[in-house]
Amino acid sequence: MAVYSAIHGLLCVVILILVSIGTSESVPLKSSLIRFSPTRKWNRGAATVLASASVSAAKYDVRYYTQILDHFSFVPESYQTFQQKYLINSDHWGGASAKSPIFVYTGNEGFIEWFTENTGFMFDIAPQFKAMLVFIEHRFYGHSMPFGSQKAAYSNSSTLGFLSSAQALADFATLITDLKKNLSAEDSPVVVFGGSYGGISSSAPILYFDNITPIGSFDDTVSEDFRSESENCFKVIKGSWNVIDEMTSTPEGLKSLRKALRICKSNSDNYIAGNLAGWLYDAYYTAAMTDYPVAANFVQPLPAYPVKQMCKAIDNPSGSTDLLSQLYGVANVYYNYTGRSSCFDIRPSDPHGEDGWQFQACTEMVMPMADDPKKSMFPNSTFDYQERVDSCESAYGVQPRRHWITTQYGGHHIKRVLKNFASNIIFFNGLRDPWSGGGVLEDINESVVAIVAKEGAHHVDFRFATKDDPQWLKDARTKEISIIKSWLQQYYMELQNSSLI
């Protein structure tokens, strides 16, 4: 029987991980797109507009747990505490006496409400499993701030130093242990769900580190997504970067860009010159990541198949073939699907509460990424570790530990490791998701299963079911439900047999 994680074996539980591996690093892009890795710092306003399905279906109560600051030392200050937020729904729970399951979502880099509203699968299946639902916020994100406030928690590296994936895993294990005890539900099995970084937090293997995954995999997948819709779309985007570089280098060019792309007056010319390329890159990669088959609002409010719609804006035979008009059309699909914006403010914002990820990208979450111009629609770029070190020392006074994730959790020879040491895991990956390159894409054994959806995107299986879901998505969820049932049946059988001894 699997335990809560490979690191923290504190509970007897059943583990399920449905995950498109990866997350998004928030180290600023350079105008030349020589970048550390993807960022979502330009996504604006998505937190204020929730999808109608999740508004009506994601019901929960808000609670707080008194969590300790440091699980891994015994110095007096390690016993300081903070309030960790979690959301709970027990509407369908069969109760402790029935040993009904507890489904737990391990939080990501942001407000826990954001992920709860976008994890409708758990709400959809809770009734048939008579399951309690628990969504736990990650420390240093949302409202789960040590030291009393975000300002104090983020004040320097001495406080931020308690932000790590290992501390988060220990938080989750401690909270679940106490929750089960308080409910007298020690025999209730726990099924852990996680998507993206939340999947990493629930013990998913991590293959985007230490060059395990080819360094160009991420942007190659983004590029192939756009190319699959239209060769012309791919070529227009690929050719746009040189034009942007040229135009941002002169006052006349900047004036034309501001007018054609309808950039708000509040954005200075210098800011546009340094950030426009990154703003567009953000739209391309996030559209690919969230290329869902139905309209959704995860990172941004977007139409169904946003990559297709962005390419239509470029290829539209009745529209302008002028490059700037095409880029405006692309931006309008991604940044203004709701039609509420009269101009684009390309300055960064943090509607989802992801700011702490910048520190994690400077400590343990070092994911090398680059671009090969032969495959990618983005400019040639390289990963410069020393540039990362210099940036992180300047921002936080810390140096990244580039090998720490694989040292602590593993990653190399992943098939052999999972075969010998893992059980009861589902890895879901949609191949249109650029993070799928770091995913487990083959079954390891009978209980470590990979579900791969050729047309799938970033943990699309987690979304609320809709009448417009394609058959392949329905089939993936049906398979996941069947596997969960088999695990629970096995658990209850072993529990019954142990009681007879």
C-alpha cells in the first residue's frame, strides 16, 4: 500500500496523482527572449471572472489549521506557527464509521480557491464515492502566510527560506493526519489529487529538471501545437520576432506598435520595448497549455481550442495580412476574449497570488529550457545557469541548487525507480500541453498507470464535466474512476483481512 508520499510516509492512504507535470517560472523575460523559463506574469484579470460551471458547483467551507513553520529542525524558532487555509466539502461524505474516503487536493503556487474552482472532477465524482473533499493551500501562497502577512513573509530570504516543496509536503501530511484524527477517521483512505506543481507536491516524478527532458521540449511542443493548426500561422509568429525587435528599437516603431496593438497609454515606451515580446510569448505558451476543448477560465477566460482561434486570427482570409493587425488579432483572442478591454495594459499583475514562485525558481525549481530555431517558432535562446545565479543573487541573495530536486525526489531512471518503489499512481498527460514533455507517458506496472491524451491539455481531466466534452476526455475520466474504485476495493479488502488477524 502506498503512503502519502515517497518522502513523508506518515499515513496509510491510497494515492492518486493526476498530473500534467510542471509549472511556470516567474523570472522576468528579456526582450530578446533569452529566458530562464516560462512565466505567467502578464496574465491579467482572470481571477476576477469565474467560469459559470465552477461558480455553481464548487461549494466548500473555509477552515484554517495551525501549522508549524519548520518541520525539519528543532531549534526554538522552528516551532513558530501560522494559519494554513484549507477548503472542505463533506456534503457527500459517508462518514468515519463507514470508512468513507477523503479526497485531498494538494495546493499549487496560488490561491487555493483558484485551483478548487478548476478541479471540478473531484466535485463530480464525490457523490459516487461518498467522499469528503479537502483542498489545502500551499504555504507562502494565498492566505497561508507565515510571519503574519505576505509583506513580512516575503521580506527577505531569511523568511522566504521556509518556502520549499519539502516543507509543503510535510504541511499536507501533518494537516491530513490531524484531520483524520479529529474526525475519528483513521481508517478512511485518502486519495491525493494534484495538477501541475500540485502534482509534484503529491509526489509526482519530476522530469523537467537536471536535463532529463530535452532542453527544447517545452517550446517545441508549443510550436507544434500552432503548426498543427496552420503552417502559415507558425511562420507568421516565427517571423514576427525580428520585426518586433526592429520596431521596438526606434521611437517611430514604438509609436506604430502602440497604435496597432492598442497598448494603453499608461505603458511607457521603455516598458513596451523591454516587455512586448514576453507579453506575446506568454499568450502563445499559455494558450497551448490550456488548449481545452470547451471555453474555460483557468489562467485567462478563453474560447474553446484557443490555439485554433489564435491561428484563425492570423489566417482569416477576409482580414488584414498586415503583421501588426495579425498580432493584434492574436492578442485579442488571448487577452480580451471577454471583450471588456479597450486597450492592453501589458504591465505585470498577479491575480492568482503566484508571486512566491519567483523565489522557488531561484532555489530548487531550476528547469533548463531553450529554443532550437529549426523546430521552434520562437527566437534562438539558450539556458545560461550563471545568468540565473546572478539574477537570483541580485533579487534574493540566494543561489539556485540546480540538482537538489533530483537529489531529494529522484528523476533519473524514473521507470526503474517507479517500478520498484511506487504504487497506486495515475499520471495523466495531454500531449498538447508543453509540460507533457516532462511527464510519465508509459505504464510502469499495474498500479502505476499513464493515461495519455493526444488532444489533451494541462490537467484537462480535472475540469468540470460538460455536455460538450469530447469522447476521448470522457473515456479518460471513466478510466480514472475505474482505477480509483479498484484501489479502494483493494484497500478495504486488506483492512478487513487485517482486522481478522
